[in-house]
Amino acid sequence: MHEWSLAEAIISAVFSIVERENLREVKEVHLRLGELQQIEVDILKFALLQMKTGKLSNAKFTVRTARAKFKCRACNHIWTFREMKIPSDIKESIHFIPEVAHAYIKCPECGSPDFDVIQGRGLWITSVKGVK
Amino acid sequence: MYDPRISIIEKRLKKIGKVIAVSSGKGGVGKSLFASALALALTKKGFRTGLFDIDFTSPTTHIVLGAANLSPRESKGLIPPKIYGLKYMSLVFYIGNRSIPLRGADLSNVLVEMLATTLWGNLNFLVIDMPPGMSDLLLDVIKYVSKTHFLIVTTPSKMAFETVRRLMNLLRDLKVPILGVIENMKMDDSNYVEREVKSLGEKFLGEIHFDSGLEKALGDIKSLLKTSFMSEIEEAILAKNPEITS
Ligand SMILES: Nc1ncnc2c1ncn2[C@@H]1O[C@H](COP(=O)(O)OP(=O)(O)OP(=O)(O)O)[C@@H](O)[C@H]1O
Ligand SMILES: [Mg+2]
Ligand SMILES: [Zn+2]
């Protein structure tokens, strides 16, 4: 699953934050997950639990999901990923590489393919709490 | 806010010996064809080789290789399919023949996502087919793929070389290693490019002649391997420049 490679990336990023900030132990890691990537939160959390070691062993992971929103560059219309009916094979491609949305989605108002993902694209570590 | 993908890229590329980015200031000079043929030549020589098409809005190497119907396998990351023993990755696996309009930041995101999730494994060489010019993707490859060596393609035209000169100056400012310059689609015996490359203090790697039989061979690796384009890469470029494969 893609969730596993992202979990591995999160763990490795947290370890580099630990090093940079000289933490003895990590207590909490807060993540923000863009809806466009369609990550299965349970699988992601499970993968994180399996992979956390050393200074991360006691870390708790929280995940907040951000709705995916698009804005048309031609007519300024704003719409959400949720309201679109997208076949599952296309959804899967977007899951792997969210920008692939630009090959399949058009503005529901004016039909333009020129839009921005204004919210909810990928995965971010919003904060890491630990003891020095 | 941290982007967790960045910190995994180095690990994903760790077992790759050398990355060769096939690049040019100019479009249409033969980068994609050369990158594909170089990757095949290296594979044929017995090197474990990968080819990564990062011309995301206009990918074409799948046409050269006849690889459009392959797809990556998923197992805690994306495992590139193999064709003729070559590990191959392209955005084409996810977009088919649809157009994909991407702005600069989107292009960077696609590159980072694919670098963070593709499991190349153990390779002697990863060849990258670059888009033309000096925009986001060139700068991002330099930023994220630290072991990249640039191999520059030009045609005999002064117009092509003008852009290549700018590219080389940029790469030098960024302190990125340049393997040298290939002059492609040679039709006469002018030595303008060779002279200019040498006067810049860079290596002229050799020339490849215009091959009228090439178009027919596209999409079929067996035929491609028999073209004069291919044998010039093997005999005039690789054999005479052992530093490319060292
Ligand atoms: N030595 C050659 N002999 C004959 N045809 C060639 C030769 N080199 C390249 N070509 C042809 O020239 C065209 C452009 O080549 P190619 O697509 O590889 O260029 P490119 O630099 O990758 O272009 P772009 O900048 O658009 O990515 C193709 O049709 C290719 O088959
Ligand atoms: Mg090309
Ligand atoms: Zn619109």
C-alpha cells in the first residue's frame, strides 16, 4: 500500500526533526492529511505503529484530514473533490500522484482544465512534540 | 509544517550508483531518444539500469520503448515494471494519453512524489529523461537527486548550441557535474559544436548522425537495437568515453 511508503517517509522525517532539535523522546506527532491523496487513515496509523522505534517508541500520532478543494483559474469557481463522481481506477491514480487530478478533472462550471488545488493535496507534519 | 516526502528521497536513491540526467536547453534535439537508447545500451552491457521519464506533461520514452501498456506494481511503494531488463518509470502509467496541464509547483510535486515512492532498488545507473529548458524540474533534480551527472544533447545548429551554452553555465554555477556534450542529428562535417564545447572547457563526447531508419524502429526494442543510432551510441559514445560508465 501507498500508506506504507508514506508512513516510512513520516518516520524518517520525524527522526531528522528529533536530531535537529535535540529531542530525547517524542511524545506527539501531528499530521495533516489532504483528502485528495485518499489515504486510509487506519492503515497509515497501523504502519506508523509498526515502524516507530527508538526515540519514537512512545509517540502518539494524530491525523487530521483536510478537504480537497479546487479553484478554477478561468472562472474562479470553487468546488470539492467529494462532490465529483470519479471512477475508482482514476481515483487510484490520483491516490498515487495527486497531480494526476489535472488529467481527469475539469471545472464543473465552465469546463476549463486550468485549476488549482487550493486545499487538501498531500501529507504534512504539522508539529512534533517531545522532551529535550 | 514539514513535507515528510523529502526526507525519504535520499534513502530511495541510496542503492543507485550513478544518475545520468539527459538534458538540453532546447527541445526536440533527441533527448528522449538518446536517454532511452542509452538506458538500453547500458542494460545490454549488463548494467542494472533504470529509466525515469520526467517530462511529465509530454512524456515520450514509452513510445520509443513500446512500454505504454506496462504498469508499476505496488508493494510498500511503487515497483517500476521491467522492459528488456530495464526498470522503467513514467507518469504515462497514470495518465495514459490524456493531456495534463501542470504549473511549476505541480511539476515539483509530481517529481517529489515519484522520487519518494518509487522503489528503484539496486541499480548501477538511473537515466533521467529531462524536459527541455531550465525551469522547475531541472532545479529540482539538482536539489533532490544529489548524485546527478548531466549529459547534454545538442544538434549542430547554432540556435540549439546557444541554449546549451546557457545550460552549461547554469550547471557550472550550481557546481553540478557535467559529463559532456553529444552532438545529435549530424548531417555534415562542421566542427562548430566540438570547438565551442572545448572552448568552454567541457568534454565533447562525440556525434550521432541523422538516422533515417529510426522512425520505423520506434516502439520495438529489437529493431531499435539494430539501428545505426544505437550502434553509434555503443561504439562512438560509450566505447570512447569510459568515464560515462565508471
Ligand atoms: N539521430 C537522429 N536521427 C533521426 N531522427 C532523430 C535522431 N535523433 C532524434 N531524432 C528524432 O527527432 C525527434 C525528436 O527527438 P526526441 O523526442 O528524442 O527529442 P527531445 O529532445 O526529447 O524533444 P523534447 O524536447 O520535446 O522532449 C524524434 O522524432 C526522434 O525520433
Ligand atoms: Mg523529450
Ligand atoms: Zn471554471
